[in-house]
Amino acid sequence: MPLAEVQGMLAFELQPRLDPPQPDPPEDDDGLLAEPIPIVPARGHLTGWIPQFAQKIAEVVGGDRPASQLVRWTTKEVVADLRYRAALTARSGAYEPGTGRQQPVRPRVYRWHLHVVTDTIVEATATIKYGHGYRAMALRFEQSGESWICTVLNFGPYT
């Protein structure tokens, strides 16, 4: 029995589209587009965003994520410190920092706390769990326009 030409493959139409793309219709019934989600949340959303940010910092220091992914949310000094810490960790493990290596024990945010200092300054602490040990992290965020920027980052000793 002869085999069909597309057996074992997905049949794709590979002809070029000659018509210009059309915009998608609006999602709302009233014809208005939904409000965009801010990259750095307003203070009401900081409670959900801070543990995610602390997790990303732990992944940068551990070598799973490049520090350049946090440039938008940090000052130059904080990014420089993260790159330095990632390089030290990489040197001790003989790998290239930020290359997405898989750590034998992945860091996880164990608990965290938020303290509102003023309307434009928020401080947070996070406990990062590394296997059987823990490490403390202190963060300070300052409002810049509608965004929040991490201006200070300190780590406690590994216990």
C-alpha cells in the first residue's frame, strides 16, 4: 500500500500570507481595551510581588538566572552587587554565572515580611531556604514615579 506524502508529519500550509495582519478585536464588550498591567506593581500589589522578586534574586545569586533580568527593578549598585555574588558562587562551583545551570538544591522563599516606612519607601525581609539551611535577605524599595525600585539589598549569613 503506498504511503501518503504527509504520513508521520503535520500538514502545514506553507504558502506566504499576502494580506496585511488585522488587529484583534477588543476584549471588552464596550469596545475599550483593558488597562495594561504595570511591570512594577503599585503598592497594593507589592505584597504579592516581593516574594517573587526575592526568589529571582536567590536564583541570580545561585546562577540559575542572569542579573540582567533584574536591571529594570534595581539600581546600578544592586545589579553590580548581584553580579559580583553570582560570580563568586560560579567560581566556587566552576561554572559560568547566569547560564541557567540546575542547582542541586534550589533556593526557595521560606517566609517574608513587609514594612511600610513612608509612602514612598518600603522595606522587606525574606528568609531563603537552601536545602537544610537558611539565609536572610533585606530589601529596600523606593518609589520612582509609578514604579518601585530596589535600592538596597543585604544578605545575612548562611545558617
